[in-house]
Amino acid sequence: MRHHLLAMATLAAIAGPAAAQSMAELSDEALLADVVAATEAQDADALLDAMGEVRARGLLMFAGPQVCEAPVPDTPFWENEFFAGAAEKAYLVEAREAAVATGSCGCVYEALPFAGFFEETFGRGPAELTDADYSRVRSYRRPDWSSVEQQYRTFSEERCGDG
């Protein structure tokens, strides 16, 4: 009994500051600590709240690997490594900025609709891109590629625990 009370007091001391913050304000580590605390305390409501935030941040772990790939069409443009690479880089500049802006730690391809980006930016869907589009796609925000990549990497390491 005494050990149980000591454990509960320790748990309250650890979880107390975190409980004073809203789930959205917690760091990933504090949020995951709240999941552990709620599980150990068998507090279903607190666990449900914490797991909802875990899911929103994309922190869930599954037995199998999650697929995070660009939904590229099977066309000659996308089969060419140079064309596909340039198109994906153009897309990733915008998608990574969107992920950072929204605080999304999930798959970067969920931060910005893939087909919508190409339709809005280049006036045609990804399946409609041709060799004639290559130079336009390749030069899209090219000066920003490195800085956006660095901003996203920093965000991903600090907010999402990647690295």
C-alpha cells in the first residue's frame, strides 16, 4: 500500500505540470509521458485525450512500416529519374513549408495535396506532365530548396523527434 501511494505521488508530481497545459501545448515527450501516466492510473478519459493528440501529431507506432510516398502516376515523365526528382523537389518545397506551418509530424505528403499542387502551380495534374514541363518544374523555387530542407529538418528533429 505504501509503495502504491508513493508511486501515485511520484506520478502526480511528474504529470502535474503537464496536466496544467493543454495537450496541444505539450512536447512530444511530455505527451507520451501523459499516455504512460494515464495507462498506469487506468484513467480512460485522460488516455483517450492523450491518444487523440498522439494521433493528431502522427506519433503512433505500428507493427508494420507506414508508407509515406508520393502518389506518382505511371507515366513516362515520372519514369524518368531526372524529371521525377525535379518534380518531387518542387512539390517538397511547398509540402515541407506546409508541414512546418501546421506543425504536422505525419507524412509530409499529407501536408499538401500532391495532385492539387501540380494543377495549381503548373496548370496540369501530375499524370499530365510531359518532357516539355521539365525546365519549368526543375526551376520552381530552386533557390529555396536548401533553406526549406534545413528548416524542415530542424522542425522535424525538434518537434517530431526525428533525427
